[in-house]
Amino acid sequence: MKVIAFIEGRPKPQPRVTTKAKFLFGKSYEQWQLVDKINSEKAKDGLINKLGNPYKETRYAYRLKRLQAINEYRANVYDIVCRACNNGKYEPNCSKIPKQNLFFFYLFKIPTRWKKARKADAAWTIHEFKPDAKNLWTSIEDAIYDSDSECSHVAHYKLYIPDGFKEGVMILHDEEIHKYVVDIAKDFIIDVNKKATN
């Protein structure tokens, strides 16, 4: 098994973004803060907008900041993975990043509010809370690959790490383990098909 890269820092999920959210990048964070403040005041006063609907409290500034943070995170992920796979050199479209037979480990610190016994039991166990593994994977996938379909032989694990270890995303590569899993699955598929035809 080979380590491809380690991206230090708390793993960030991909927020749900629609194409409508692109308008947020048309103004700065400070401008959206002002819009939020004005809309909030209008909502409290019960005013109605041009479309005849009551004003709502908006969170445009928060949404923009969140999108900017994930974009910075994704750029950092690509930079680290690209340099790790390309002898320390950066390329805009790095072709050396492996696309198959990968393991992604999302490493989270154990919450400090947990009791000692619970913390001890949680070390190196599966992380079952938010963020969702799917959203974490989307964030990494969108950062390092141009197309979602390029990557299929992958496995994802969310783990709690004990004190003294760094949060982050560890990307490993191993063809043999994936081949072994596929061979076992193939045997099951053949067996199930035989029973279905009999």
C-alpha cells in the first residue's frame, strides 16, 4: 500500500450549491453583509418587496464565505495531491494523479466534550456523524478530478483519531486489495446468477 498524499486540516464537505448561488460571487463579503442587514431590518418591519412578497432574513454573506472557504480548500487539496504525485511540481492538469484503486481516510479529532472513557473507546473507530462521507468525497473528487466518472475503484472511511494525531485526509493506493475485493464480489455474482437460473 502506498501513501499518495496527506492533506492536513479538518476535512471539509462540499456544500450543496445550486447554479443560482453563482450570483453570490458578484459582490464582496462586506457588500453582502450590508444587504443582509438591510433585508433583516425590512423583515422585522414587515415590509414587502417588489414582487409583493415579505422580506426574509438572508444569509448571503455567510453563504459566500462558506463557498469561498471550500474553493480555497479545494485549491489547496489539488496543490498538495498534484505535487505529491508529480515530484513536487505543480501542473494545472496533472495527469499523474491516480484515478483507481484508492482509499480515502477522513480523519477527525474526538470531540473534547466527550468523557475520558468514551474518548478512549472512540479512537480509530468509525466516525458516524456529520459531515456525510458523500459530501466529503465530492469535495475531494471535485478538487482533483475533472470528471466524476474517472474514479470508480475507491473506498472511503471516516475515522476518529486520538489526541496527538493530525486531522486531515489521507489518500492511499493499493491495486491488490481492490482486485481481491472485486474477485470475491465476482464469485458471489456468479453464485447468485447460477442459483437464479436453476
